[in-house]
Amino acid sequence: MRRFAVTALLLLLFAFAGLAQAAALTVVDDRGYTLTLPRPPQRIVSLVPSLTETVCALGACDRLVGVDRHANWPASVKQLPQVGGMDDANLERIVALRPDVVLLRPRSRVLNQLEALGVKVVAFDARSHADMRRVMENVAKLTGHPGAGEAAWRRIEVRLDAARARVPAGWQGRRVYFEVHGVSAAGEASFIGETLTRLGLANIVPASMGPFPRLSPEFVVRANPDLLMAPASADLNAMAARPGWAGMGAIRRGRSCSFPPARFDVMMRAGPRLDEAADAVVECLQTLGSAQP
């Protein structure tokens, strides 16, 4: 009887050990660092709005205990403690929140400081659609829902295809200049540029120039785009006053769209609302009507 009891106890211990091992998860971040946790984190601080949105889109919003100051979607995250931004994150406030893990970008200033204090960090940075797909699945694994990121990305792709189908006739292949700030533009290599390409538009900024290059005003004049897109803060009249710009076809024909801050935020975030960014572009084109001369 005693031998049976000992054997049963050993089997039980092995079973518990197996369950603990199965529950452990491993994620490789964009620095190539491997993080292993005994279980999915229950207390998450996110220092990147797009990562905050990804956590929520994957059904783990209730695990967020702190966010950066720019986080605003879904609305519930605006009620969470704010811990600054990428360049001025409040280290003491983050530590006080007792996070199981902190989500941030590889170049975040507090990354090394947090690790030195024993806080577990995961660094992700999405610059393309492929990056976004990878990051979404890695966040899904981190939150204990492997496969959920891939499923979410497939839903986004379906909606991107639907958005392309709504692009008005005549705009396919038309050339666009998408201004981000000043004369910095979203090029073909950026996630914004990839969205424009997915919708059938041509970008005047080639991938060889990088994702978000700063351009000379003369470059845009020579490219002579069919369409200008910019944040509402970039006053169209001010743009037209740039040397040579008044003669560009897009400005002469009034083919431009400006996006209010809330909409532009969506367009600048490499996160799960990519389809909403595509919808904003399509709505712009629908407002302009036919692209025929």
C-alpha cells in the first residue's frame, strides 16, 4: 500500500510538472531576445499605442495596467494610468504598477533601465504589413492565445480587399504623395505605402528612399502627383505656396485630402485598425470622384 501511495504521489508530481511546462510560453522579440514566462502575463504595461490596440484587439485589454500618453483606443484605455511616452517614460511609475511584462519599441530609452531593475520587457516594432502580421501573432502568443493574431490578420486582409473594391473607377494606378510631417512622406516601403499599393494607388516615393524619407519640395514638383494626402494640420493653402507647387496637377485640380487628427492617428499606427486607415483613403477618393482628366 505504501509503495502504491509513493508511486501515485510521484505520478501526480510529474503531471503537475508537465502542466507547468506546458503553461510556460516563449516569445522572441524584435531584438532577437527570447523571453520565457511561466504563464501569460496578467499585468501588462504598453508604451506603444499600436501595441496597446493589438492587446485589446486580441481580447486581453483587461490585463493592461498602464499605457503611454498617446493611447486612446479603445476608449477604456484612456482611464488607465499613463506612464509618459517613448522618449520620456516615467520609470518609477512603471515599476510601481508591478507589471509582469512591458511592451515597448527596441529603441525605447527606458528599455535597458527596466531590464536592469528586473522588469521583463518585450520589444516590437512594425514598419510593414509583414511586421504587423508577425507582431500580432507574437502578442497573441504572449497573451496565451496562439493563432489569434493570424486569425485577426486574415480578417484585416479580407477588409482590405473589400476596401480596394470600393475605390472609384479611374483611380487605380494614379500617383499619390502622402505627407506625414513637413515634407516627410510615407514611401512605398512604409506600412502606409503598402496600404496605398494594396488599394491600387502608385506612390511617388520609391521603396529605395526608405519608409518615411524627408523630401525636397522640388522632388514633389518633379514627381507631379495626381493626388495629395496630408494631415489636417498641413494647410492646403500653405502647401500650394511652396515653390512650384501651385502648378502641380493635384493642386490645380483640387485633388487633395486632409485627415483630422483622430483619423490621421489611425493611419499612422501599425496596428489592428489598418482596415480603418484603408477606409479613410477610399472615402477620400470617393469624395473626389473620378480621376479622369
